[in-house]
Amino acid sequence: MQSETPKSAMQVGVGDAGTLRAATEVLSGKSKKGFFCQLLPFLGPAFIACVAYIDPGNFATNIQGGASFGYLLVWVSVASNLMAMLIQTLSAKLWIATRLNLAEMCREHFPRPVVLCMWILAEVVAMAKGSDGGVGEPPGDYDHR
Amino acid sequence: MEVLVNHRVTTIIASIVAGLIISLNLFLLYQTFFGG
């Protein structure tokens, strides 16, 4: 999602050279470590992505939903989070493999009118989502009356 | 980087998830513009 990500992630600070080497080993399939040890070099960025993704807006929405409907809608939260994890994983893998994010990949592959439509749609979605998340308030749970 | 290639099942599940989200969004748009 970050547009200002450096083109070559291998060129960042010298301090994490070891981490980067470990990460590159895992990504190129050369690492002989166990599954959980292979995850370790990615834990730092993972925590950042977590904080950015499961933001206060999410908590507020979920708490509001719980206050209004009890445990009736918990399955929605669980299901949507599982689906989001899958989508995020695929998106991350896309960037690691191609060095292009999802939007850039769409620009490469779709005809220009489609790309422009998707851009406008994305802007509208960002505005609609920003109106509840950005202000730090849950969306009104009685919006749909 | 063949470790990154999706498993067949992953692709199928991801397609189902994408289809579900897109159709639910279409339903929401329909509901918004044509009452409901």
C-alpha cells in the first residue's frame, strides 16, 4: 500500500543487513530453518502492517456492533478478518515477486479506461472509508434505517 | 522465487473470496440506488 517504498528493499539501512540476508534466503527458497524461524525476519514489518491495518476505527466499529447486536455479528468479524489476511498475503507476495503493488500491476495489465475507472472508484472508496475511520468515530450503526 | 507461487487451493479460495466481496458490494450498490 505504501507508494514511497524504496524500489530495492535490499538497499535500506546497514543495521539490518543480517535480517535482510535472512529474508532474502527465505524468499529464494535457500533457507534450511524451520517454518517459524523463516517467519522471524518478517516480524518487524508485520507488526507495522498490523498496527496500520487493525486501527482504532476497526475497534470502534466492532465495539459498536457488539454493543448493538451482542455476539450475533462476531462471525462477520472473524470471516472478514480471515479473508483480509488472505488478500493481504497475496498482495504482499505480488510486491515481493514483481516489485509492483496491486495498483501498479492493474495499470500494467488493464486498458487505460478501465484503469481510470478503478482510480476514480478507489478515490471514492478512500473518501467514504475516511469519513468513519479518519475522524476516529465508528460509522453510525443506524445508517441503514 | 518459486516459494511465492500460490498453491492451487489458495488461488481457488482467493477467487471465491474476491467474488464474494464483489457480489456483496454490487448488492450494496443495488440496495443503495434502487431502494431496499
